[in-house]
Amino acid sequence: MDKYALIGYPLSHSFSPQIHNLAFKELGIAGNYEILQIEPDSFDLKILQLKSSPYKGFNITVPYKKNIIPFLDAIDPLAEKVNAVNTIKKDNGKWVGFNTDLFGFLKPIKERLATLKSILVIGAGGAANAVCFALMESTPVEFLTILNRTQKNADILKSILVAELNKNMVIKTGNLTDKIAGKFDLIINTTSAGMGNLKTVIPYDFSDNFTKNTVVYDLIYNPKKTLFLKMAHECNLFFLNGLEMLIAQAQKSFEIWTGKEFPDNFLDKDIFYKND
Ligand code: ATR
């Protein structure tokens, strides 16, 4: 039995074991994917122990996507560029780090990428960093606005992006309480505002910032429709949550680990929302 696991903290509501274990079953692979919740205090020790374990691969999630990097033996150039690793493959006993979040994020909006010139990113943490890099590489973006609860973090993200920038692009930053001018082709929530005990929070009121063609993307997948997405629905906009991204990043990780193509569309997405 090939063993894989998700490392993060806290991990109580992850859909990843279901996704990977169903894919193993679908392809007849003797594999098992489990959850390894590691508390921050014991992270270094547990990771060192895992280095000599029989696991063939891991997913790494919040809050360890950066902390894991010093423990790797090699890192894929894309993961190195975004400075975040969400997938490890054990290759000849060595740990190699990858980032499949960027692929996952882009896949559900693949057909629309060529139309995205003005983009509003809400949040400035690790997820926002990955999203901005992915968009800078794959869209004709000319105007990028980053709004964050703590504007200083948006400014830091801006300086990281500017250092990598190889095209003409205006990057603005602001606070979530700012009422910014301008209409956006894509508005993305990368913050946790809208889930868990922040379920009743709308991270940013975009009512002055959309046209009929604006796409609204919330990286949160639980609940299925955050208040942010309800607002998009009420405005008759195309919107999507983070489930497609979650499945697509899992697909890429699975393919890195097994070398086998992840079956397309075999998952019944409603299984994730039985209680909604
Ligand atoms: P991740 O890697 O998932 O992006 P993170 O790096 O901790 O996690 O970033 C979390 C993001 O959500 C940040 O932009 C954070 O804002 P701050 O920079 O001000 O911390 C944002 N965030 C967290 N809680 C929030 C809240 N209650 N309202 C608005 N934004 C919030």
C-alpha cells in the first residue's frame, strides 16, 4: 500500500482524503491518503521523523507551505519562485517540493484568462501571493489592485511582485475599508473571511466595482456559497468557489506522485456538500 498524507494545522474539515482515496479506487491503485495534523510546536521534530518514514508523498497546507522548504532536498522552479510548496514527492529517498496550487487556481478559469486585464485581489497572505503570480504569468493583466485588512502586508506583496515583474502593469494597494474606484474583470477573495467563525463576514463590498462580465472567485470552498459569492449571485455575475481549485491542485499532485492521469470529472461534487 502506497501511503500519502496531508500535513497542516488545523485540518478537521479537509476534503483532500476523500478526493485522493476516491481517485486511487477509481484507478485501482493500492494507495491511501490520510491526515497528519501537526501542531506548530512540534513541526520541526515531526517533519524530521517523517523524512525516514515510508510515505511516498505529502500535501502541505496552511500554515506550513513556507516552513517546509528548508526540509526539502530539491525544489521545482515554480515552487521556488512563489516560495510555497504544497506537494512533496519522495524520489529515490529524496524529498522534492512542488506547487500545484497555481495550476489548481487557473484551471477553472482557463477559458477566461485572455480577457482578464483588471484584477482585484482581496488578501495579501500566501494564497494571494500564489494567485498574483499565477495571474501575472497567464493573463494580459494591466491593472492589479490588492486590498488587505493590514495594508502593510499588501505593500509587501506588491514589492515582491514588482521585483518579478516583466511586463507593464500598474499595481495598487489599499485597505479593505477603502472604497476604491474602478471596475474589475476578476475579483478574488483569498482571505479566510467568509468561512468558519468568519462565516458572516464579507471581506470587501465590491458593489461599485463590477460590470456585467466581472468574474467573482472565492478560494473558500466550505461553505459552498459564501456571503461574498451570494453577493455576486445577486448581482447576476459569474462566480465560483474554491472546490474546482482544490480538485485541480489534487489532480496535479496525484499525477506527480503516481505518474498516472487523474480521472477527469469522476467526482460527484455534491458529496462534499451533503450537509448544506
Ligand atoms: P493564506 O496562506 O491562506 O493566504 P495567511 O498567509 O495567514 O493565509 O493570510 C491570510 C489572509 O487573510 C491575510 O490577507 C489576512 O489579512 P492580514 O494580512 O491583515 O492578516 C486575511 N484575513 C485573515 N482574517 C481576516 C479577517 N477577519 N478579515 C479580513 N481579512 C482577514
